Amino acid sequence: MALLSKEDILRGLKKLDAKARQAHVIVDLSIYGGAALALAFDIRHSTRDVDAVVRGNPDFVRRAAAEIAIEEQWPEDWLNDGVKGFTSSNETMQLMIGFEGSTQGGLRIYTPTPHYLFAMKCMAMRPEGIEGSHDISDIKALALAAGIKSADEALELITSFYPASKVPPKTLFGVQEIMQQLSASGAWGE
């Protein structure tokens, strides 16, 4: 599967915005994962797909995304909602500049705060060795962006978004190891 660059993602979202404006449809789209890392934090340069949750007219978005996939020769699931299982009812999102929509229609894009995306990435963390997984490097970059300096601080943050009983052991151990690596590398200049 080809990777989508930040420029590809923006082009696809601008096309989706134009289609929504033309149809006078307001679409709220929350973007997560690699696409959010590329668009909101400039941490990633490419991703396999755009993980998103649609609020408002999902049928329109499915049709428009399918048209864009054909136009761009992208996989039909370039925009997908597979991330829904990892979202939190306590999520904190921010409106993306350039995609504020209007009362006449258009796309309003929301991206997670670095703290929330850090917690999500930790909860969804895949073990090393999965082809194409950037989870550990993403978590390290988000820890730095959010100013998280210890495993205790990281776990407290995660449990502010997700119930402690739902935090899997792989997350507990993974976060401890990642934070130890960051500390040992002098990532905070201390």
C-alpha cells in the first residue's frame, strides 16, 4: 500500500471540503493517528491512511471519500473510521486552522491535543516487530511535545482519558520502558 504524504492528506481533505461546500453539507471530522501527527504536530511525514471519526452525514463522507479515492488513485479506505474503538469519552480536540467550515457547508476538522493523542497512542500501542508500526517513535515524540517526563506522569495522563481498569499490561510496561529510554537519552536536556 502506498503511503499518503502530508501534502496528499491535505489535498484529499481540501477536495472533501470542496465537495461538502458544493453540496451545502456541514461535516465534522475528527482526525487521529498518523494523519493527526502529520497535520497538527508535524511529527510524521506520511501515513497509510487517515483515521477519522465523522460527526454529521457519514453517508455523504463515504461517497465523497470514494470519489476522491478514484480521482487520486488511492485505496478506497484512505479515509476510515477504524480508530473509533480507541477514542475516549473524555477526549480533548482542537479545531484545525484552514478547515473551520461555514454555515453554508464545508469541512470542520478537529485534531487531538498532544496529551490526548499521547494517551490514545499508548492505549493502541502495538508490540515491536509489526511491519510499519511507528507507535514507539510516535509516543516518544508526543511525550516530548506534551512535556511528559515520567512514567507516573504518563500513566496519570492516560487514566485521565481512559479508566485504569481498561489500561492493558502492554501499555503499562511499554510506557515505563519508553519513558526510561527518553530519560536515559537526555531528551529533556536535564
